[in-house]
Amino acid sequence: ARRNVLITGCSSGIGLALAVKLAKDEQKRFKVYATMRNLAKKQPLEEAAGHSLGKTLEIKQLDVCDEQSIKTCVNSIPDRRIDVLVSNAGMGLIGPIECQTIEEMKTVMDTNFFGLVRLLKEILPDMKRRKSGHIVIISSVMGIQGILFNDVYAASKFAVEGFCESLAIQLTFFFFFNRLSLIEPGPVVTEFERKVFEDGMKMDLSAADEETAEMFTNIYLKNYKQIFQSLGQSAEDVAEIILAENPPFRHQTNTLYTPMTTLKYADPNGDLPIDIFYKMVFQHDKIFSASLNFIKLLRWRSRKSFDLGKPSQ
Ligand code: NAD
């Protein structure tokens, strides 16, 4: 039988790419409920879906910040049966915290963290009753490790990761093995990256001191595009990885980024990643010696059979 897949945030980026990929599956294994907050933005998805529209792909309204919209959407699906939930909708926020309002920060938490909680409160009871289901969550490498000027975004993804780590234990009881997967992309070239950069460029920095404002504009924003150009994956690449059968609990999609996240597992004290990130940003010349120290530490750890975490594929 076809598996019903509900995906959030399908008007662009990873959600759109994944919805189309699943809907065009040659073996027609999936019925995709591609949801978005604002149906006025459905045209790119309709165009990309082509002939699968109305057959293996249906577009529905769903705002992850609105419980009623989630309920209405789930109720409209035959028998409310969702075999796979892909929690993808999300938003970014960059800049010095002095220049962000608490309201802006709450919107990020409300979308990225409580958005997931709302979905699960509506969908998980049915999955538990049926003792089947798969939950895929688009987290981020920033759910493992924070980076400069992404404080609140990283906090929202850390919240997602802690929540899922706890929940996965309970779900293993219901599903007999873990059916919850965190997908952790590094930089992906999507609307997300464009919006976040544009908002950063427009940001009123008057509340920040001169050094912080300078650091944000002349170091962070200046290198932003280049980081996405050199390390960025496409939404289609990420969608391909999400499709893999039985993904592990954590799955980093970007091998170019893995050395950064490995720093966290290499040093349980947590000083190493902070030191390396600091040197990368502020002392380019020292990064070579820092890298050597890192390699030495890795060798020392591997001699002690320290688990550096699963390599990503
Ligand atoms: P994107 O901006 O193209 O897609 C995000 C989608 O979420 C948009 O379609 C947006 O309209 C939707 N959305 C926002 N608020 C919503 C709400 N309240 N209800 C429903 N939909 C809402 O960006 P993307 O890169 O495809 O992002 C998808 C996911 O991937 C996000 O969770 C993001 O945090 C994560 N991610 C992105 C990157 C990156 O570099 N682009 C890296 C790691 C993780």
C-alpha cells in the first residue's frame, strides 16, 4: 500500500524538493500531502510537481504556528493516516541579540520548536495507536553546535534535538525500534539563506556597540555568501538523502561540514570547538596550528578508542 507522507513548509527549498521527489517515485510508493502556510505561494510546487499533482501529490494549507490549521489538515486526510511526517518548516535569524526583539526571537522558537511540538501532539497519538509511523525532522548542524551570530536559531534547533532525544526513547517502546530521525543539513542554498542574508543586511545595528556591529557586517555578513557558495548543498541533494531507507537517529547530510561538528565529539569539555571557531573567524593565520592540534587530539583520542561519532555518508 502507498505510504501517506505529510511534509510541512513545501512552498520552497527542501520541503518542495522532497515533496516532488517522493511524488515522482517510479514505484509510486508514496502519497504526498505537501503543506504550506500560504497557499498563494503554491505555484512553484505545482509547476515542479507536473503530472503528479492531484495524483501522488496534494497541496494543503498548514501553518505550524496554528493548532487549528494542523488539526484541519490532518482531519482532511483519509482516516487521518499519516505514515511519515516530515517536519521541515523553519526560519532563521542572524545578528547581535541586542538588535533583535524578544518577539522576533519568540517567533523563531514558535516556528522551529513549538511548530514540531504542535505537529506531534496532533499526529503522534494516531501513530502510537497503530504502532507504526516514521517521523523525520529537518534539524541542522546548528542543532549540534552553535556558530557566530546564530544564537537564537541554534537555540531553537538545540531545543528540537533535546526534545527528540527524549521522545525517541518512548517511541522505541511503541514502534519496537527507533522511528524518529533528525536530518542535520549544513548550509543549503535555498530561500532560507537568501531571506536570512537580506534581513541581516537590513538590520538596524544602532543598539549594538561599534565592535559588535563591525564584527557582524564586516566579518559575518561579508563571508556569508562565500560559505554557502563553497559548502552549500542543493535542496535536491538533501531531499535525496532524506529518502534513504531507515536513516539513523542523527544524519548529517553535508560531509564538508562534518569535521566541524566532529570537534564537539572530540572534546567533551567543549573548549576545542569554541577555540577553533574563534580562530577561524578572528585569527585566520592561527587556524593552521589549531588544525594540527585538532589532528593530534583526534589521534590521541582514537588511541583511547574514543567514539568520534558516526561519520556521515
Ligand atoms: P526555505 O525558507 O526555502 O523553507 C522553509 C519553509 O518553511 C518555507 O517554505 C516557509 O514558508 C516555511 N514556513 C516558515 N514558517 C512556517 C509556518 N509557520 N508554517 C508553515 N510553514 C512555514 O528554507 P529551507 O532551507 O528549505 O528550510 C527547510 C528546513 O531546513 C528548515 O527547518 C531549516 O531550519 C532547515 N535547514 C536549512 C538550512 C539552510 O542552510 N538552508 C540548513 C540547515 C537546516
